Amino acid sequence: MSAIIMNIALTYAQICLIVAFGFATARMLKGPRAQDRVLGLDTLYINAMLLFLVIGVDNGNVFFFEAAIVIAIVGFVATVSLAKFLMRGEVIE
């Protein structure tokens, strides 16, 4: 019984994250300002990281957890550099 509930919860979480992934992609592509696009990208990488974690819990494979860490680090660096670019107009001083 517990395994069935866990399987249903993980499937529901995957569906919700895929829907959120689509909304973040739409905001990133359609955003009227550059700040909206950066927020869309930020949400996109967070959703991708969470999707990898949910798939990793579902499969029990360690690879997905390592990939989620890499996505988080790369996404954070991208967000910081894009925010710096939007504030100052340059990334490297």
C-alpha cells in the first residue's frame, strides 16, 4: 500500500513539474522585459533540478542526484551573471 501511494505521489509530482516547466519556458520566451526572461530562466533551472530529483527518487539512481547538483550550480552562476549584466551592462569588469 505504501509503495502504491509513493508511486502515485511521484507521478503527480513529475506531472506538476512538467507543467511548471512549460509555464517557465513560456515566460522566458514571451517575457516583455529582460528581467522577466531572467526570472523565467531561474524558474526553469529550478524546475529541471527538481524534476531530476523526483526522477532520482523514483528510479533510485544516484546519477540523477549528481546531475541535479550540477544543474543547480550552473543555474546559480547563470542567474548571478545575468543579474550583474542587467545591472551594470557588463559581466567582467
